[in-house]
Amino acid sequence: MLKNFLSGLFLLCLLHLTAQDSLRTYYAWSLDAYKQKDYQLFLKYAKRANDLRPNHPTLAYNIAAAYAINGYPEKSIEALQRYLQMNASMEYMQDLDFVSLKDLPAFKALKNQVKKSQERIETSSSEFKLEQTKNHFESIGYNKKDECFLLGSITTRSLFSYSKGELHEMLSYEKNPMLYGVMGIDYSNDLIWVCSAALPEIDDYTEEIKNKSSVFGIHPGNGKVKFQYDVPNAILGDVIYVNDKLVLATDGYGNKIYQLSRSGAEVYADLSDELFNLQGLVYLDERIILSDYILGLHEYDPVTQQLSKIDSKGLYADKGSDGLLYENGYLYCFQNGTIPKRTFRLKLDDLEVQSVEIIDQNLYEKGEPTQGVIVNGEIYYISNSAWDAYDESGYTGGDDLVVRKIKP
């Protein structure tokens, strides 16, 4: 029984229009070949579709089915393992396409993989909660000067400070029309850096601001705007202050890294030919670790301008990692593109993952883990950004935001 994802195709390969057309074609051809019982052709087209759009659960599942019915049990089970890392479900057990595998020990072992992935793991603690009736909180930072958290809202296009149970608005689009949904926040010695993007989910969205972003520099003491500017044709997300001469932000629309200054933004690295959907970044030992929402973790060398894939070694799903942090030898990943969602940390050795430790997985709260911030060596993160709280009418109000603290 094949999985179908045609209704969601418009979300795929957003910037790769030629690839998207080919993907639609090869995917449709694979379905037709399956219906016609031409299973060799089904496998050929399913593999081609997956090449064009890697790490999509539907395509991974269909490849597993194609291998099984073509008599490649080992390849089928390997493909199923990858699928189950993205979508931990037992539904494959009822699929007749896999009946030839049912007595194989490796196929039976997949049950344990699913059960392990579905376990509820909670090693962090809830630090504070905030109402998300109007505000869909997505980003988090910390103001060292005033010793308060900073939280960015998508819907109300606002930046807030939070301390001792009190939430205060620092920046609003009523006073700053160039402010869109607040996607990234970081602190430097004399500035709070804020990146915002005009997503369709923001209040008062219009086509005129489609795919626009903006950058704000805010005084950390009095909250006054010291500078602001637009960045067209970009969806800026994560932002990191490295030093006074290097502030970087990711662009998930153009798949570029921008270097920000007080006077404007310039392209630091154009990765549009290699990545699909750029998200988080950390600066580590003169190199940059990046998360691509489709392809997984990569390392970018600014000197050689080389982008290299970090080998997950099958220890976790490449797909769906959002924000990143690095602290005390560990890379922290906030993964919301899988079922279930999870937060984990990695030990890296050059371009290979050596170990994975799950911090939180399959928590009770709805929503998505997105970003974190390091405060005095401790990590706090948004565990349930309310991306589940939208319908055709817009934002319906999410469950209370939970900011969690990770134990050292």
C-alpha cells in the first residue's frame, strides 16, 4: 500500500522549481507503475523521486516497499529503518507489500526500533510558562545586561523581555512597521540583534511583503532601536553574534548565510545549489555547523568555501533539525520535523557523529521544539512553539509556551 503526498507537493523543493516539476513527474510515474504492477519501473521512478527530494517520509516508505516487492529484502529493511527514524509508527506491519519480510529477524527487530523511538523521555525541567493565546513564540535569547530572557512572536510581530514572572513588550510592529515575525535573537556587548521574516502566519500579512526580512539593532538597556533595515528576497531565521566584526544569519528561502552589520546585510555564503532549507547555525573553531531541514547537518569552511555533510551514521534522522547550540563539547539539536519530536545532543569527531544522547522525546506538550539559548553555561529552550495552532482561519491560539532547562 503506497503512501501518497501529492496534496503537499507545493511545500517541497520551494526554490528548486525544475526539480519540483521532475519530482512531481517521477512520483506520479512511480504510482502509475505500481498500479500497473510494473514493479521494476516502480522502483526506478521511486528512487529517482527520492534523489530529487531526499528524506521525505513518503518517498522513503515507497522505496522500502519497492525493494521488498522486487526481492531486495536487505535494502528494503534499510529503507524502512530510515523511514521509521522519521516517522515512528507500526503501520508498516499491516502492509502486504512487506509480507515477504515478515519472518526475517531484521524485519522483526524494527518493532523494537519503533518502540524505542516512541518512548517518552523527559530529562529537562520546565523553567517557566507563558500564554500563547495571541503570541506564537518562536525564538529565544537572553539580555545579559538586564538579566532577562528575550522572546520573539510570529503572530503579533513583537519582541518581549521576560524576568521574574513579568512579560514586557520591547518592540512592536505598530511602532516599527518593518518588524515581521521575530525569528532570531542574539546578544552582543552593546546590542540585541533581531531578525524578522514576513511569513504568511504574521498579523496583517500581505503579498507586498512576501519573502521580506528585516534586521533590528536594539540597545539592551533602554530598548531603543539603534538601526533597522530590510533584507529582500530572504526569510532570515537564526542569528548568531560571533564578534564585533562577524554577525551571521541564515536564510531559509534563498539558502544563504548573511553577514549582518549596522548598515546592512551582505551574502556571506551562497549555498542555494547544495541545500534545501537552511535553519540553525553555530560558529565553532573557525567553521560553521549548519542544519538543513531536509538534508541534515553540514559543516561550512569559510576559508575554502567548502560545504561538507556531517555523517549521522544512521544514529538519528537527518531530517527535521531546526535550531542548534554548542556548549561544553556537545552540539544540541532541536528536531521538530520527525514523529515524535525530540531534543538531543551529539558528540562530533570531524565530519562524523560519534554518539547521540536523547534529552527529551515525545513530550506531553504539543507544538515544536525550535530554539535554545545558553545562560551562564545552562541551556534553556522553547519546547512547544505553537505551529500546531493554525487552521484555515489563521492562528487559533496554542497551548501555554513551555521553556525548558536542560540538566548539565
